[in-house]
Amino acid sequence: MDVVNMDRCTQQPRLYVGMVLLLIFAEVLGLYGTIVGILMLTRSGMDVTECVY
């Protein structure tokens, strides 16, 4: 998003709330994926993480 769109979002309360909620859900999804990836990596054996192709 550019500066003009962000200015419009801050001037319209409904759009601002929607953008904040979207940002929160996107951050939660990214954090969840990171945690799951770290857990999968630490709990797997060495032969599972090697690429066979």
C-alpha cells in the first residue's frame, strides 16, 4: 500500500478497523506457520530433512 491509500484508511474509521483486523490475522497466521515449521524441524530426524531428489 502506498501513502495515499494509508491516508484514506486513517480518515475512514470503518476501513481503518478492517485494515487493522486484517493485519492482526495476517501476523497471527505468519507466526503460527513459523512456530509449526520450527517444531517440525526440531522433532524430525536427520534423514527426514534431507532432500532425496
